[in-house]
Amino acid sequence: MTTQIRPALVLFGALTVLCGVLYPLAVTGVGQLAFPAQAAGSIIELHGKPVGSALIGQAFSSPQYFWGRPSATGPMPNNAAGSGGSNLGPLNPVQTDAVKARVDALKASEPEGRINPLPIPVDLVTASGSGLDPEISIAAAQYQLARVATLRKLDSARVQALIDAHSKPQYLGFFGEPRVNVLELNLALDAETAHTR
């Protein structure tokens, strides 16, 4: 019995050091060297201060900004520690009421007397599977373009140029759909508004 305990303890100790210390250090080191921005959380900075991550959505509620996807995380929106969808089906009354409230909020955000004729894209009224999606579809950005341009007193063509400049193509050319990061777009919008003052 004692002849088996010593090799088992040695093997346990060796595997603990190898898998619990050396391997994580090696992977972290390679990540820091090869992908420093991603390894640090893809942090977006403004004037040297972090304002968010390119990987986690933020809740914009002012009509002067582009709005992102709703978040289903709790206890607060876009809570990375609570990542997950609502798991509500399309016929669930809670989901139906939530979507209706989001549609009403989008309609109410339009400037006085303006009715948006475009169909509301589904990603503006439903949460993603993670509840943290930082991007919206190009259609979702287009839906909000006139509202943002009007409230910011910017030419629609200039706001469209910002959307185009921050749009990303499909992953690998065929996965998903073209999209735009909401935080990056709103920061560019703020910079553009500051230049026009």
C-alpha cells in the first residue's frame, strides 16, 4: 500500500504544477505577446481612460446615441458576470411584453412629429444569447440613423459615413452578417459632434 501512495503523490504534485501553474502561465504569456489587446480585454480608451470593452455591450438610452441590443443579464444590463439569454420563447407573454415595450421605446425616441418608416430590426428588440452583444446589424444602425442625425444636427450622409467606417464584414466572409460596434460608433459620433461645434 505504501509503495503505491508515494508514486501517486509524486504524480499528483507533478500534474498540479504542470497543469495548474506552468500551462496557465505559458498560455497567458503567449496571449500577452501575440494578442496583447485581446488578452487585456479589448479595452477601448478615450483620452487615456478606459470607457468600455469592444466585447461587451453598453446600455445607451439617450436618443442622441445609437442603441445596442437589449441585455437579458441580471441584476443589471450587460453584466459580464451574469452572461446568458433570457431563455424565453417567442410566444412567452413576458418576452412578448418586453419586445412591445422596446418597440414603444424606439418609437418614442424619435424627434417630435417624426415617424420612422423603416421596419424595426429584430436585434433592436431582442437580446442575444449571451446578453452582452456589443454589436448591432447594419439594418439596426440604419433604422436609427435619421433620429441620431436630427438630434445631433448632423448631415445624414456624415452619419452614414460613420456607420460605414465602423462596419465590420461577415466573419471569414460568410459567417453571420455585417455589423457595427455600438460603443465605437457612439464614440466616433461624439468626436464628430465635437468637431462641428
